[in-house]
Amino acid sequence: MVNRECGVFFSTYAADMRLFPLPLTRWTMVGIAGLGFVVFPLVASDYFLNIANLVCIAAVGAIGLNLLVGYTGQISVGHGAFIAAGAYAGALVVTRAGLPFWIALPFGGLMAAVVGAFFGIPSLRIKGLYLAIATLAAQFIIEWLIIHIEWISGGAESTVTVPKAAIGPWVLDTLLEQYFLNLIVLSLAIVFAMNLVRSPIGRAFIAIRDRDVAAEVIGVNLFRYKLLAFAVSSFYAGVTGILYALYLGAANYEQFDIATSIDFLAMIIIGGLGSILGSVFGAFFITVLPMALRVAVDGAVTAALFLFPAANISHVVQSMTAVKLILFGGLIIVFLIVEPEGLNKLWRNIKDYFRVWPYSY
Amino acid sequence: MNDRTRGRAGGGCMTDQADGRPFLKVEGVSKSFGGVRALSEIELEVNRGEIRAIIGPNGAGKTTLINLISRVYPPDRGRITFAGRDITRVPTHRIASVGIGRTFQNVALFRGMTVLDNLMLGRHPLMRPGIFSSGIYWGLAQKKEVEHRARVEWIIDFLEITHIRKTLVAALPLGLQKRVELGRALAGEPTLLLLDEPMAGMNVEEKEDMVRFIFDINEELDKTIVLIEHDMGVVMDISQRVSALDFGVKIAEGTPDEVRANPAVIEAYLGTAAQQASR
């Protein structure tokens, strides 16, 4: 629908190299932005605003991880830890130094970038599964540091309470206000990432993924660009961490454990590696699916109780948590079998179908 | 191809030797992998503007030599100088800015990118991208991208690949992939081109095209070319001088006719090929 090139001609390279070269695509983007910024906030209840907030926050981190894994071809299983690094750095800046959140956001991102670049150093020597294990170490080392250094964790609970974001006297404490904050940050993150991947830096990332030896001979400094990929990716992770801390009102290491790292990897794999849009799809999928399953399963139980009030199904009700997890895993497998290249590929297929519609022969 | 190209090659362009120093000089270079002696005490001098062929049977060390010159790995011993500069210890990613471009035996294009992006990446050594200007893009980065794009488009025109510029390279046939790889090497504006079997796996027509491009690059763009090739007909036609390797040792060097007549070469390698050529 949004990429019908027919009849569109360019007379300058600049026009050909625009982010969205086709007028139709640009109008579609304006429409999507309108939906997100105007229509959705007007109609959505708090329940859906909460979901939207969580999706926005997760999407930022997923885009960052995709820059590293999908574009540069370096694996990180320590992303939960980089998120934690950003969350704690941002939280401490807000609580100890009393700085506003809009300073804490880039600061936490930068701290995470430094940490990420440091733990990315092994990528200069090792690839693939070996690198995965090396970054897994980051997960445990950072978690340990946060728990055991009281200056960071602030005591036994390892929780730093964060006040709500505020611009001057205006405190963003409703879900709606936080939704706008998160959506704006997500929009900036998307635009920055899309620009980055079409720039010389993005091309260098992809070159490293596709053929690292050839890339080096051509003039790509592997050392610099691999670390840059880790730094940019971790910056995104750090921003995600602070957004979580601001939204949930606290930074706690338990939110950012190994399961978080796996969740984010699942997001980009299901969304589509090497795709910004896919990262957003994946963040949506992984965030919403458990909630949808909960609604569906709880609904089924309620219905069963209503239909068979006499039946003793308490043991069934107890096992419903496991059923949700099984369904969650099963659906992911089904999705990957149906479309191994992720949700973004599904979206591309739809676009390609309509590209020459209705004369698609 | 034969008569025409031979005439051009014979009348060649060994012009620019004013200072008498070779453009590329390899001195006493050796390389071993584990216990295998891939190259021993190799000497090679290539003049500016020359088309030099390196021949030899499989495993003779030809690709190793190219890899050493392009700094994929360092030599165990010896010295490599290029344009009066010692490049033996230059970091690999700097070799393109030194002025050496290359192609690979088994096409090493970036498969997930379009032809255009592959060539744009070839210009990477000429770019100085900053993280913020890249992420913000509009303004400075865009202006530079457009400038680089104009240069890349010239090469796309030159190599007659305009129709595939937005195609993913993974979708192209081998002949075109080799041509795109040549374009990517050219995009970095090298003065020396190392071509590792530029015609492997091509049909006659594609080979003729490639020979024509190599001549044009040599004469019009004034590039010095070192190429490895197995097709003896092509080697004899296009190169001014030929160096023959066998088991990591240089066994002969000279004009194509001299090398073809050299008994050591005939014994090592050309025995069958020379008969084929005369057939």
C-alpha cells in the first residue's frame, strides 16, 4: 500500500536518497504519527495506555539491540545488564544530584554505552556463540556489582526509588503524560536509527555482518565500528532502562535479569533481524502476547466455571499459569515456522502484494 | 577477443616509470601456515601503469601473495613497499586509503546490500562519518552522501550496471557479481588494483566484457593492475608481464611469450594449457 513506485521519478540524488522517497509513504507516516499522537490518546483507556507505554519503552531497547545483532551481526546476551546500568545511572543522577529527567536520559544512556562498549571488547576476537557467552558474563558481573556495591544499590533491597519525570513544576504523573514522553523518545529513537543505518556508519555495520574480512580490506576499522555498535546499542538500552525506572517509579535489578536479555532477543528475532520497524513489531508482540494470553485464559476459566458450576476444576485453575507459558512458547515457535524472517517480512509481503495491485502478474 | 586485445596489450602503456622505481615492490617475502610453507622469498616488482598477471597451479601461493599485499595477514619475513612507502605493517583497514583496492576469489560482496550500497561502502575510506551527523543525517551527512553518490554513479555508468543498481547483490548472477565487486574496488579510488581471478566461472561473453573493463580501467583510469587468472588465453592476451609461482616459489617472470616458453613453467603448469591454447 505504501510503496507504489509507479509513476514517481527522481531528478536529484538527494530526492532518491530520502528516508521515504515516495510521497505516498510520507503521507502514510504522517497518518501513523497522527494515530499515535492524537487519535490513540483520545480514545484509549488507562489499561491500553499502560500497554502502549510498556511497548514504547521496550521498542527503544529492541531497536538498540537490533542495531547490534541484526545490523552488525554481533550477539549480546547481556542486554538486560546494559538496561540496568542505564536505569541505575539515570536513577542515581535524578535522586542524588537532583537533576531533571531530560538530563538523566542521555546521561544514563551514555553510562550504558560506556559499559556496553567495554563488554563489547571481546567481539574483536570472538564471534557467534563464543561472543554470546562472553556477553552473558556481562549480565552476571553487572548484576553482582549492582547488588554488592551499596553506593549504587542503596542498601539491601537494591532498589532506587525514582520520582516521576517533571518538566519544571509540571510532573508527568498520569499515564497519558507518560505515554507522550515515551512516544516522543521512541520516535526520536526510530528516526535516529533509520538515519544511522542508511549512513556510512550503518553500511559499515552491515558490511561487518556480511563479510568482515572484506569490510576491513575495504577500509572499515573493525575495532572502531564493533565497539561503536555496542556503544550505540547500549545507549538505547540505557535509555530504555531510565524510561522503565521513570515509569515504574524505581530501578530494581530484578527487572533486568537474564530473562530480560532473552526477552529482548526474542523481540528482534520475532520482529525481524536487521529491521527497525521489525523491532517495534517484536516489542509489541512480546509485550502484548502474555497480556492477551492472560485475558484469553482467564476468560476461558470464567466461562468454564459459569457453564459447569458444579465441576471441581480448582486444580485446572492452578495450572493455568503454566498453560499461559506453554501457549506463549508455542506461539513463538509457530510464528517462526510460518515466517522465519519475522513479522517485518510478513509486513513486506503485504506491501509487495499491493505494490503492483491489481495488476500483479 | 584475441587479435584486438593483443594489439592493445602489446603496444601497452608501460609509460610512467619516470623515477625508475617500481610502483609495487615485494622483497624476500615469506609466509607459512602451520607447517606449510605457502610462500618463500618472493620478489616482485610491478611498474606503474602495468597489467601484471600472476599464474601458477592450484596451491602455488598466488592468493596468499595478494592477501599479503592487501594486508589481510602479515608476512613472516620480508618487506612490501608501495608508491615509495613501506606498507608491511600498515593496519588492514588502512590499506584502502593507501591506494590499494582488491577483489576476492570467491566474491566477497555484502550480500544483504544493494549494488549501490556496496559501491558506496567502497568509498568508506574516503568518508569521515560522525555518529551524530549520521544519526541526524539531514544537512551535513546528506550533502556528503550526495557527493559520494555522484562519484559512485559514474562508476556504475562506467561498468554498465545501471540497470541493477538497486538490486540486492545476492540476487545477481556470478558474472555481474564479479563486475560489482570490481566496481566496489574502484569506488575507493585506488591506484593499484589486485584482482583475484576476476574471470573465474564466467562464460566467454562475460569474460570478454571483463577483459574490456580491465583494459579501460588500466588505460582510461590509469590504474595499475595485478591479477591472478587461470585462463591462459586471457593471461597471454592482456598482461604485459607475467610472474609464475609454483609451490610458493617464483619460477619465472617476463613477457607472456617468454614465460610460455620457459621450461620450468611448462613443466609446472603450462604443459597442458599451452597445448590447449595452440589448439
